[in-house]
Amino acid sequence: MSDDWPLFEVFIRARSGLEHKHVGSLHAADARMAIEHARDVYTRRQEGVSIWVVRSSEIAASDPEEADALFEPARDKVYRHPTFYAIPDEVKNL
Amino acid sequence: MYTQALDSPTPAVRPESAGQPALERRFEERIERDEKIEPKDWMPEAYRQTLIRQISQHAHSEIVGMLPEGNWITRAPSLRRKAVLIAKVQDEGGHGMYLYSAAETLGIARAELLEQLLDGRAKYSSIFNYPTLTWADVGAIGWLVDGAAIMNQIPICRCSYGPYARAMVRICKEESFHQRQGFEIMLALARGTPQQRAMAQDALERWWWPSIMMFGPSDASSKHTAQSMRWRIKRFTNDELRQRFVDVTVPQAEFLGLTIPDPALHWDEAAQHYLTGPIDWSEFKAVLQGNGPCNEERIQARRKAHEEGRWVRDAAAAHAAKHGRVRA
């Protein structure tokens, strides 16, 4: 296998109704080959019903160094969760 | 998360051009087996159009729905209530975004959907054309309007179109705090001073019937129900969902010690349901046709936001063109 082949990220839909999930990556000359390889590499045991591939270089990712700044502010917003609200036990279906 | 306009490595022949009856039959069989239809699957044009209409109306409702509640952010009675209300309105915006994305998987552009909303062609839930006159309205909206929305949305989590169903799962999960915060507000008012109780009662009186009407026209006069149920976009009829809502909400109102503004409302022992008096559909139609108390105001607010945000969109595009190397 040539290192010149670009890297593709592979997403598999496990079964009807579910979203595609990232499962890994592989090298291929083009998208068609990437799908064929993904089928062989990632779905040998019926792991999927649909494959997406995307050039890894096309993916923009958040900076791990900035994780705190990005995600920490959600931590004290407990009121976004239903359990934050005290509803008397007698009240049903809420 | 949905990807629009997926590229196939080798473009397939547009399926509409050949083998239509066979494709139609296969589609029906898949629906019958409760399989999900996905963006790249063949689907009848009417199914596609029905979904575009329904999902985009749903998205518009979320976005327009930010306005009546947003009205009270600056006047929330405490910092806690304010933080909660901001979080809720923010969620509604997010829900609109999930839904626009789901609609876009059907081959319509976001810009086109927004244009339909802003020029008045698109509809959105009639409930958001009513004003929020007091703080109690924020409670009543959470309790009743979000309660009705949840009742409507939970079955859509099982709808036949994959992207819509998945968006709904996410929305329903996030929605669960909305109703509880609303009920909490109502409870605080109901247990408060006589003036606060009166405020809660007044809000219930104004929001009850519009909430009941949120489920749409009665089954007898609903244009779309039968086909949507065959396609498993809808799982229950408008009247079935409305009845469920009434059944769970009446005891909640009793707990609050508030009176539902319907003298005919009663428990029917034989039916095992609370039965309501007749619904004034002329009001529903009038509001839907643009003659509600706030139709004009809502669309004006959306247009204003769109216009005033233009320079931001232009600046972002200019910046991306100058510096952005999106592609390697």
C-alpha cells in the first residue's frame, strides 16, 4: 500500500434508523476505493448497513488545549436537566 | 448531525426516470417493515414534499417560539428564573437548527426555508401568535405548550424518516426540563399571594384553548393525517394526542388548584377520559391565516433580526474568503 494514498475517516450505520458513527480510518486512492476497503476492514461481521467516508484532511477539529474553555462552562448549568426542578410526587406525567 | 447532499462516488441514474411502480412498491414494503428511510433512498415525491413541509414548519415553530418567551428574559423575577429562561430559549433555537438540518437532507436549501418563513409563505405553530402578557405566561407556556409539544413529538421519534426521527430523539431528551420549569413557575404562583394566584389563573385561561388547538384540526377535517399515518410519519391522529394531553393535564391543573376555562369539561366514566367542550376552530383558522394577535409582530421581528444580522453574515463570509483555507 502506498503512503501517497490519502487518509479517509470511516463512518458506519450499524442498523436501520441509527446514525453513522465513526469507526476508524484507512488509506485509499479515492472515495470509491475507500468505501470498498471500509466494507472489507470494518463490516466483515455485519457491523453495518451503510458506509460514509470522508477525507481526513477535510475534518476540522477543536483544539484539545481549549477543551476547558469550550466545555467547562456547561458544568454549572445544572438547570438544563429536568431533575433540577422539584415537582411534588402527587403530580404525574411531568 | 446530518450531512446534506451526500456525494455518491458514481452518480446513480435519477430513480424517478425508471421503474417507478417497482420502486414505489419497495418503498411501501420498507415502510411496512418499519425500516427507516434515509436521505439517499428512493422516496415518492409526495413523501419528500410532505416531510419538507412538516419538518420546516416544525423548525419555524421552534425559531418563532423563541419570541414570546424571550420577551420576559429581561424581566424574569430572579436571577435563577432568568438563567433558566435563557437556557430554555437557547434550547428552542438549537431545536430549530436540528430540524432545519433534517429538512435540508431532503434537498431543500436552508436559505429557501428561511425565505419561505420571512415572506409569509411558510406556516408555524399557531400558538406563538399569542402574546405573553405576564410572567405567569412563561409558566403556562412551559407547562401547557411544551407539554403539548412533547405529547406530539414523542411519537415522531419513531417516524419513518431517519434524520427527522433522530432529531426528535435529541429534542425530546432536551425538552423534558422545559415542561418541569414551567410547572414549577405555576406552582410557585399558585402557592403565592392572591394576586399571584390570579395571575396563574389568568394565564391558564388564555393559554388553555390555544394549547388544545396545537394538536391541529380534528381528525374529521385534517387533510394530511391519513396519508401521513400510512407513511408512518405520524403514529397517532390529532384527536388521539389531544385526548392524551387533556387526560394528563387536567389532574395537574387540579393539583395547582386552578380552573380550566371549559365549563363542559368532565370525567367520562364510560370512556375513561376527560371530555372537553367544543373547540372553537374558527379562532384556530383565523390565527393560522394571519389574523392572530401577534402574527404581524412575530414575522416583523424575524425579518428585523434577519436584516440586522446581515452585516455579520457578510463579514464572516468576507473573512473566510480572505483568510479561510477550508480545503487543503
